[in-house]
Amino acid sequence: MKISLCIELESFVNSPDHLKFESRVEEIDNLIEYIRNIGDTVHKSENIYYFENADGKNLIELLYEVNPKQEHVLILLKNLEMATSITELEYEEFKDNSYNTNHPEAKALIPIYKNSAIQNPWLVTCENDLSEVHIFYLKFAQNIEEFLYNIESSFRNLKFSDDISSRMKTLSHPFRDYIEEVISHLIALNNNFLKVFIDKKDFGYQEICNVFQATVGITTSPEKTRDILNDRKFRFTMDNKTIEVVCELHTKFDSLSINNDRLYFKEWIDGDNKLVLVGHIGRHL
């Protein structure tokens, strides 16, 4: 599901005077660029430039106070111009519908400042916040294809095998029955596994799995025998090249299956590129 975002104004109007505008300008610029790169959309109130803060200064005045010759300010102005304009009434409706799961379109807000006056859980201040919004809406996916269409914008530290769709169809129960458990395993891998691996890599896979399991509460283990590893090879497309990788580590789905369903994965560290490769989500191989 793609997310529609709107630049939220109340944080600007009600922000304390001591907040530094220049650093936030650069953060917003980076965030909007990321939003567009993953296919989400950005909106703005048609009156955004004329909302005044506690000092009586509007947004356009502050932008030029920073110094319009600075590149990141010019880029932000360009991004704001590229954002789809909506009316004041549409802006109020947008705020009301953000975090409304009954609304047909997923919505969230981008605060100009981080200490927004709006009490809304979907205030997107950075890329990680946006990933959390995507993860939240993943559970409403109606089928495997819809789930996979949105998955990589949700989990920035994960890479999925080329045939993950067909593998997920081997789950021993309908996918919708598993969706929240699958998401919980992916969150654990995305947020925790690489930290554990880097800290414990000198102690071997069994210790890594023990620590990871204790950290996230999900049953995790390596394969017990070496002679089956050839059956744990999965294809991934990396930098436009297809490679085969052995993924022997696996988590177990406990809520529905009787020891039948697994998620197979492996760390991938190539210089600064650090990922968890997910080879298989489905019936125990």
C-alpha cells in the first residue's frame, strides 16, 4: 500500500522559539526525496507558505532568513512546489483521516518540527518513521502479492529471494491467517538480527541464534546437519546479478503450524552494505 503524506503545519505554528530551523530544513529535504523514491506521495496545504509561527514569521520568510543561496534550502523550496496542493478543508480532512484504518487510502503527516502539537502516532519525521507506517498497513494486505508489493519499503534491512512469492504459497494455512506472525518475524530480523550477529559473530551460529531468540522471543536455530545445506540455497538479485546463497538459519512459526513452517535467512555484509537475506517463508524444507 502506498502512503499519502501531507506536510503538517501545526508544529510550525506552535513550535518553541529555540528550535533551529536550518537543520530541520535539511532533514525534511532528505525525507521528501526518500518518499518520492519509494513511490509515496507528498501533499501540502495551498496556504503553507503563509502560516505564521509564534514570532509572527511565516515559512517563506524563515526559508529566506536561512539564506536562499544555500543549496538545501533551494531544494526544499523546489520539493514544496512539487508537492500536490490541497485546500484548507482538504488539509483538515487529511489530518482527520491519518491513522484511520477505515479510510480507503493510507495517510500520514510530515511535521515541520518534531515536537508537533498534533497528538497523532503517524507523524513521519524520518525514513524509519515512514517504514513503521508501511509496516502498520502491511497487515491489511489481502493476499501475498499485495503484501510483497509493499514489503521492501517497510523493511529497509531485508532483501527477499527472487521466488519468495511461490515459497509463501507453501504455508500450511492461508496467508491471511499468518500475516501478523510473519510481520513480527520480519520486524525482529530487520531491527535486531544484524546487531546480534555483529556482536556475536565470533561465537558461531548457535550462540548467535540463542542471543537473538532471547532478545526477540522467537524460536531461532541453525541447521543441525551439514549435509542438507545444498537444499538451503536461494536465488537473490543483487546489483542486477543473480546469486545463490545458503540460508540455513531459520525461525519457526508457532501460532498455527505444528513444527511445519519456517522463515530461512542469512546475514549479508559487503562493506557498508548490511542486510538480512530472507530466502524462504513457507513449509519446512
